[in-house]
Amino acid sequence: MRARFATLLMAGSLAGSLSAAAAELPLDSIKLPPGFAIELLARVPNAREMALGANGTLFVGSMEAGKVYAVTFRPGAAAVVTTIATGLQRPVGVAFHDKALYVSAINRILRYDNIESRLANPPPAVLVSDRFPSDGLHGWKFIAFGPDGKLYVPVGAPCNICEPDPDRYAVITRMNPDGSGGEVVARGLRNSVGFDWDPRSKELWFTSNGRDWMGDDLPPDTLHHAPQPGLNFGYPYCHAGSIPDPEFGRKRACSEFAPPAQLLGPHVAPLGMRFYSGSQFPQQYRNQIFIAEHGSWNRSKKIGYRVTLVRIENNRARSYEPFATGWLQGETAWGRPADVLVMPDGSLLVSDDYAGAIYRISYKPGS
């Protein structure tokens, strides 16, 4: 897969024939560190989570579109976007495993077998599980397979702030690929979206979206680290490790819970995140965390709408900084990053559900 994707890139930029479409998007407003460049890879309506198939197919979920897409690449030609599923309830999450595509649809996990050989005539969906809550609020979910071969599925709280069933809501769960063996991995998470595993330690890291209506600057959104299962991160009693909730904080002390690994910006809405496992970027980016910040919706001054970097040292978060900015111009946003994905050639893809786009960020020394 690595060789095939690299060949496609060298055969003539995958985004080269998208110049007209790219002109509609102000990509020159995106600011990146020296040596990095961004280009439009494909136009995909309402693009959310991304997953890569064994043969190089890029699968993309959506939020409001109710569709799942497959993006394929040909040398010197524009990417081809094919709709492989329709009519689903917020099929945001996609994960590829053993030739099959897994899709989240609120209360259901679906599977499409041998999907890469059937893009033109997709197979019927196989129901893996329908045991998840059907609540729409925070019910959509990113999904991913872990190093243990299990499918991880988060379930958000069905509210802004409440005391939901702690075994059913505000959790990250995992199960076997056939839907059996479900269990809770982490608790006390209002709405955990993106997650990934450190390629060195194989330990789980994930983002979480903090509660609303505590003001512009409280609480911060957060990045968490779960070196072992069973930890509780405080929702709804404590936010960001040290902020008691105004309604429920008297019931439990913040000291009872696992603290966040890194405080992020308040209401930046961190969604997809990945460890950078490639080799194209300079050494200082390797094994570090990239986060897609979707951006605030209820803050008096907008914040987020960018890709940020959290640097990890000795298994601890050490810094938090902007990496790609410019989707927000003043108080006007023209794009909203939703996920990031490291490609086999070492480039970084960014999905944007607001602009309906997939971007490719690459690095070339001396550029």
C-alpha cells in the first residue's frame, strides 16, 4: 500500500487536476511551519472520519449527509469519489479491518465485507452491533481498531451536563470485530471523539469536548492518556482535572479522578487525532499528536478551526501549539477540520466537513 500510494503521488500530483476546485477555497490563507505545503486532494461532502483500506482506498464518513464515501486515486487524474452507503444515521465513523469497512451509525455498528473489490457495487451491510444508545446528542462517534485487534467505540453523554448511566454513557468501549465481548475501557468523558495509540507504548490517548455554558474560557477541552483500562476522568463532577461542576461538583472531589494529559483551548472542539507515524516530516514531529480542532460554536469570539500539535516526551504531554491555521479569518470560518490521517507516504490528510474537502499536507526540505 505504501509503494502504491507513493507511486500515485509521483505520477503527477493527485490534486493537480483539482486546480479549479481548489481555487474556490482560499488555501493560500493556511499558515504552516516552514517547509510544509497544503493542497486539495478531493472534494467530499461533509467529510468527517477517514480510514485507509489495504489497497489504498480512502474511506470517509459524514455527519449530516448520511453517506459513506470511497476515494480512489489514479496517476495524473483527479481523485474519484464514490458513494458506497446512503441513508444512514450520522455515519461519522469508519474503520478498516480484515478487508471490511466498519461504519458507526448512532446505535449501530455496520460492516461492509470485501469492500475494496466491490466499490462499484457495494455489498449489503452486515449488522455487527445495535446495542449502543440511540440518543442523537453526542451519539455520533469516531471508531478505530486498537493494537489488541478490538474495535473501540466511544459513547458521549446524552446532554450538556447530567448524570447518565456510567456504564452506558460518557464512556469509551471496545468489542471484538464480530460485536461480542463488549466492555467499558474508560469512564467520565462528556464527549470523547478522536483517539489513537502511541506507536511506541501502544497506550491509548484521546480527546474530549468539555461542557458548555460555563463561559467563554471554561472549561478547557482536553487530551487524555489511559495507560490502563478502568480509569474515570471526572464527568459530570469535575472538568479538566480541577474545575468542579457548578451543578454536580459537590458530589465528588476532583482528586478522585484521573487528570487530563494536556489542557487544550476552551471550546475548540477537538475531534480526530493521530500520532504521526510517518517519516516524511522532520524528526521532531515523529510520534507526536496532531489534533483536528473543529472550532467553537457558542463562544463570543471564535476559537479553534485549525490543526494543533501536542508534543510528547517520556510518555507525557509537554506542549500544545498551532500547526495549521487559517480556516478562521477574524470571526468568519471558511472551513472546519474534522479529522487527520497519516498516509503511507508520510503526508497528513485533513478532512473538512464545512468546506467538503480533503486536504493533503506534505513536507519538502528547503521549500
